[in-house]
Amino acid sequence: MTARIPAGAPPRAARITILDILRALALLGIVIVHAHDHFNLYLPMPPAEGWQAAANSAADWAYEHLFVSKSFLLFSFLFGLSFFIQLDRQEQKGVDFRKRFMWRLALLFLLGLAHTLFYDGDILTIFGVLGFALVALYKRGTPLLVILCLLCLMQPVAFMDTLSRAGLADLWPHSSGWFHPASPAAGPSRECLSAPGSWGEAALWNLTQGQAGKWQFFLLSGRIWQTLGLFILGMLAGRWQVFVDAPNKRRLFLRMLGISGTLFLALLAARLLLTSRLDSALGTDAGHLLHQWENLAYTAAFVSAAVLLFTHPGLPLPSRLLTSAGKCTLTCYVSQTLVFTFLFFGWGLGLAQGMGPWACLCAAVAVFLLQAWACRLWLTRFLYGPLEWLWRTATMCRMQPFRKRMP
């Protein structure tokens, strides 16, 4: 099906290219994190020697300080921003897109369930559920959204846990006691994923015990509050048109980089100094809370730096390659799982224990670059990635344009 524009239709709004680049960078970070964790296998690795040990240490450092948690935070922010852009552009056409977007979220949840058959850490089901909060808040006033965003990003559970440990919130039940320690979600066994066996057994485990563990992690780690807060922050960034005409807003992003970078260093110093001077329980809770805020500041600094770099004229950066991957984020995210779970898991090649952090980092970057190249070729003939087109068509309940009209 080729793209046709009806006569008299309003011109299609210009795509914000820097957002595609940010999506691609978030996608790269996510596949690096997932590959390092062997897609949640967490197997004991045999010790390495010589240059491999040094390379593994470097890969572990990059994982811990540059990618883990940060990439997911960026992905969440961009989801909220994309939500606002879609609804706002439909509203400019006189269309209330909220009901249609709820159907779109339900489809995303179903796609996430299919993705869960391969990987229990799927985030599509999370976004499909939490995204309904965005629909409920879309028409709310900006002051209310700012307050809700700050409350969520403050990490209310971790904040109260820290006060409770310090004796300042005696009536607060510490979150460590919210779940029974013997529940399957507390520490589910993953032997069925790493041992040779059928894919069906692994898929059933992912849909049951794996999902229970994932949701418990989101609740107890504070990730659920971060996700909601970043959804709202993305929606606010859309309202304020932060990324519209980004190349001409360099002063804004320079200020953002300076503020967020300074805040990141201050939080890092506070975490390192305070946690070593507090007792172990209070130090653990305070360190966890500060680390969450630290990750937020890091992500804000990363976004600001990326915008400044990729909108700078004349810099030889792979913008077109990243833009192509950013337009096919859903397809790339799911296909990464298919590649690496087959590579790592027992129902596939079962190579997880033979690939240390350095090998996994190289494999993740290689797969991402291959995907970006394939997306660039694909988009020369098609308007959307395969899964993006299916999601769009199912959302609108009618066939959407797919092939580009070739000159």
C-alpha cells in the first residue's frame, strides 16, 4: 500500500529528528544492559584472565555507571513525550485521540505479552498499563502535573523508607516487608531458562513467575514511580515545546546541561560520603534514594549533551543511521530480544556462560549497528518499521499506508 495524501488535507507536521536520535540512543543503552545481564539469566561467570579480565572490568564499569537504569529512564521520558505529540497533533485537527490511544495502549500490552514469551523483563506491558495515567492526566492543568511529577520523581516509597530507618516515620511500614519472602516473585529460579529444554517451558515460566518478579521489582525498587514521573515530565516537555526547533535552543540546553551535571556530581558525592558514615540499614536506604535521584540528573545531562552534539552543524556524527533506528524502535526492541534470547537461553544456543561482559558489550553494539543499517535500508521503501506499521494499523482499525510512493 502506497502513501496517498487526500486533496485539501492539512500538511503533515514536521517530525522532530532529535527525538528519533534520542530513542535510538536509549535503545542502544537498553540492549547493552540486557545483554550484560544475559536477558535476566544472571548466571555465575567463569573467571577471566589477562586482557579479557581487564576488558570485562571495563565493560562492567560502563554498564554500572553509564547505562544501567539510565537508558530505561530516557525511554520512559520519550514515551510520555511521544504520547503528548500524538494527542496534540490530532487535537489540532479537531480529533480527540484519547479513546483511540487507550486502545493503542491495550494493543501495546498484548504485544508485550507476546514479547514476554521470550523475555520476562519486557517493558511493553509496563508501559501499556501505566500509560493509562497519561490519558487521565492529559487535560489537567500544568501546575498539577508539575506537582505530581515532582512527587513521583521524589521516590515517595524510598523517601519514607529512609525516614523510617532514621526514626522520623515510626508509623511507616518499611517496604521490605510488603511481600512474603517465600513468594515465587521474591527470588524465582531461572534454571528452566538456562538448561536445555523446550521453548514452551521457558515461555510459561516467563508469563507466570517471571511476571510476578518483574512487577515486584518495579514496586520495591521505585522504578514504577520513576516511570510515572518521567511519563508526566515527557508530557510537560511536549507542552512546553522543549525540543521543537532544538538547533536554535542551544542556550537552553547548555543551561540544562550545567544544572543537571552539577546536580549529578553533588548527588554522587553525597551518596559516597553519607552512606559510609551511616549505619548499614540507614545507609542502604539513603544510598538507594540518592542513587535514584542521581540517575535522573545523569539522564537529564545526557539528553542535554546529546541534543547539543547532534544539532551542532558540521560535526561528523551518525545522525541518519540513528534516526532510522529511532523510527523503528518497537521493531528493534523486540528483534533484539529474539536474537539474544536464542543466543543465550537453553532452548537456543545456550552460550550465556561463554560470553562475559566484554563479549556481551561487543555483541550488543554489533547487533544495534546492524539493526540501524537494516532500518535505514528498510525506510528507503517503507514509511514505518514492520511492527510500527502493524501497531498503527491495529490502532486505527484500518489499513495504513506502508510503502512509499517511489518517484
